[in-house]
Amino acid sequence: MPLTKDFRETIRERAQREPRFRKALLREAIELMLSGDEKTGRAILRNYINATVGFRQLEEATSIPATSLMRMFGPNGNPSAKNLFGVLAHLQAQEGVDFEIRPRRS
């Protein structure tokens, strides 16, 4: 289901106002992709990118064309590991966070 402009604007406004919300969006996207729900993770990551750095600035930072980035994080996107991790590394640096993977305790 496509998002309404009002919803996208609400996400953008809140992300610009609340650093904790931005970090939570980024963390949620990464956790979803790692847990196997990469489609939802990509959708949240796309919302995060639109609400923060934007695809044009991300293009400049990663040397990946903005149109390719938009497709990568679209509903049928299939980013390569190299491109995905490059984007995630830049977004983490931009946000000032470092996410890490740890084994679960049994």
C-alpha cells in the first residue's frame, strides 16, 4: 500500500525534530533485514533516507546514482551486499551511531 503524503511528511517532521526517533528508525530497518524481513526493512530504510539525508546527498556520499538507490530500497529492490553495507555505513556515520551484531544468550 503506498504511503500518503501526510504520512511521509509526518515521518520527516518527526525525524528532523527527534534524534531518538531517527536512530530508532535506522535500528528497526537493520534489525528487520537481519531477521529476514528485508522487504519491510528496506521500506523503513527508504522512509529514513527520505526523512534525513535524501537520495541526492546519499548519491554524493556513496557514488551510487540516486535512481539506483531509490530502486534498491523500493518494493522490488534487491541491493547487492556491497551497496547495502556502503549505504548503512554512511547512514550510521551520519547519525553518529554504530550498530553491532551480538550472539543471543541461550
